[in-house]
Amino acid sequence: MAFLKDLFRQAVNLKTDDGVDKTFNGTVAPYPLFRASEDASLLDRAIKAPGVEEAAIIDLLVKRNNEQRQQIKEAYQQAFGKALDATLVSVLKGDLEELALALLMTPAQYDAHLLRKAMKGLGTDEEILIEVLVTRSNAEIAQIKNIYKKEYQRDLEKDIDKENSGHFQDALLNLCKGTRSEETKVDNDLADSDAQTLFNAGEDRRGTNDTVFIHIFTTRSDAQLRKIFQRYGKHSKTEMTQALDGEMSGNVEKCLIAITKCAMNKPAFFAEKLHLAMAGFGTRNKALIRLLVSRSEKDMKKVAQEYKKLYQKPLQQDIMAESSGVLEAGLLALCGKDD
């Protein structure tokens, strides 16, 4: 058994800097010595080992990027005649099952899964709806909608319309169109006009015109919104998040504040969400898994840097304090080393 464990460690822990993209801000890069068939065999041996080698399974999955995991799934199916995800469901439980399945889905599959789960059954998880629809690009939203239709035979926009209401519903449907501007060039005249319009629709009148806020926030690019928030200072001494807090309430307020925070600093937005997942009594492991998996190949290095700035301690330190065992090791691998 010791030999088997050593074999797994050697297979998943080999590292090289060759070919690493220095501009890459994720924490899970392509494994340089990758062979899908070998990884599929290693996983099969770990699954069939007495008691199941949970650590070896998770260790391998978190050290392969998503494209490589998809190849491993295909190789496993061809070699052993069964689906890897279904096999892992039969041997892993709880948070480890959640983590493994999240890692084995493509990003679009995972987002579609999260959105379906957020609206299925009694109640709606508005936090997940906001997180996914606010932070994904137009191209990513288009992929999510296609996968949602294919996997669940349902229309995402129709489900959002059915499960939500009021101005919050309007905001989500606007975001779900996937047509928000992604222009990096700023229109200063439009920013001046929008800042004036927002002030007139909120602080400068009795009662807030939510529709105006929703239209501007869900159509303008992040760069344009940053300029609008700057120009808003000409009309009010109140910062935008404070203005929204004073003018709105409920889920539509949460949605527009999320858009504001992401426009200003998206990694800091995710750092705050990670902190909230571990704050107070008990840790929300599902939220930790969701956040770390979804950012691990995008901007997790920047998220960890922002976490350290905001909370004066490494993200890794809090993860070690809030989790243990195989789950802790997997989460630490996804959040990367403390720079």
C-alpha cells in the first residue's frame, strides 16, 4: 500500500516551469508531463484500492487543468467502459464528491449546473444567480445557455423569468442576454450623461427609478461603469455602493452592488466572497469549492493577492483553519501558493 501511495505522489507532484505562461493568473496550469491514459489508469487503481485512495484521486484532479480532465474522462471511458464521474460518485461522499464532480465538468457545464441547481425545487439561490450572471463574459453566457438547453432540455431565460420577479428579474434577464458592452474604450460624454441620469433617477428625486439603474448597469462595460462612478462624484458626495444601499433594497440591490464591485475590482469581489464563506460559525464548503474551482484557471492568483490585502493574512491560512484532510489539500492546491 505504501508503494501505491508513493507511486501516486510521484505521478501527480512532478513540476516544471517549461512552457509556463508568465501572464497566466490562474493557479491550475496544464500539467506538463500529461498522458490521459496513464492518469485514467492511476485513477482506476485509486478507486479500486482497499478503502479507496481519496487523497490520490483529488490530488491528481486538482493538478490537471480542465482541458486535461476532459481527456482523462474520455480515456477512462474507453479503457474501462464506464463514466469517470459516475464511478467517482459511487466511491466518494460529501464535499469530496462535490469537488471531484465540479472539477470534471467543463466551465460552461459547471455554471449551467450551478444555475439549474439554484432554481430547482423549492426556493431560489439568488447568490449563485448573481455570481454567475454578473461575472461571466458574453461568450461564456452564450456557452452556458447552450449547455443548459442541451443538458436539461430547458431554456435558461425562461427559468429565470419563472423563478424570479420584479426588478431583480429584469436585471437577471438583461444579464442573461449576454449582450452587455465589453468595450475597453471609454466614452466620456456618455459617462457624464449616465452619471447625471443616475443621480436624477435616485438621490435627486423622491422614490427611485430602478429601471434606469438596471438599464445602465446591465448594458455598460466595466470600463465605462468605472468612469460613470467617477463622474457621479460631480453630483453627489456619496459613493455608488452607498448610493445603491440608500436607494434600493433586496436582491436587485445585491445584484447592482455586485456589478459595481466587479467593475471596480473583480478579484477583490471574489476575495470577499471567499472570506464570507469562511466567516462566522461553520464553513460553507460548497461555496469554497464553487469559488475556487471557477477561478482556478482565470484569476485565482489575483484573488489570493486581494484577499491578503483586504484581510491582512493569506487565503491559504484561513483555508487551513477552516478545513482539514483531503478536502483541505484539494482546496489549497486550487488557491495556489502564498506569494
